[in-house]
Amino acid sequence: QGEAILVIKSDDPDACHARIVGTKAVIVAPPTDWTVPGPAPGQVIRLRTMSMFDPTGVYSEINQHLS
């Protein structure tokens, strides 16, 4: 807690995941679909996200907005 999180927008988190597997990065969660509340009542934002710690220990999320 209290550490920075690097958030990266991607068109293909699955391809990012494939490139990261086998490196010194530590994958926390593979690409997963989920939703978050949108700005308007009843609105949802659909995402595909993977998360990892890079080799220097920075926590990162790679997100794709789904339609």
C-alpha cells in the first residue's frame, strides 16, 4: 500500500501476457475480463486486465477497454 501503480492501456493484453511469461516479471493475474461502475448511474465499463510486478518490483496493470 502507498506504492505507485503503473496502468497501461493496450489493445491486446493476451499478447502482452504471452510476451511476459518466462521473463523475470511476476504475473499476479493473467488476462481476466471484469467490469467497474461507469460515471453514469447503471453504466458499466468492461475491461480485460492482467497484472504483474516488473523485474524492478513496480506493480503494473495492462488494461483493454472492451466494447
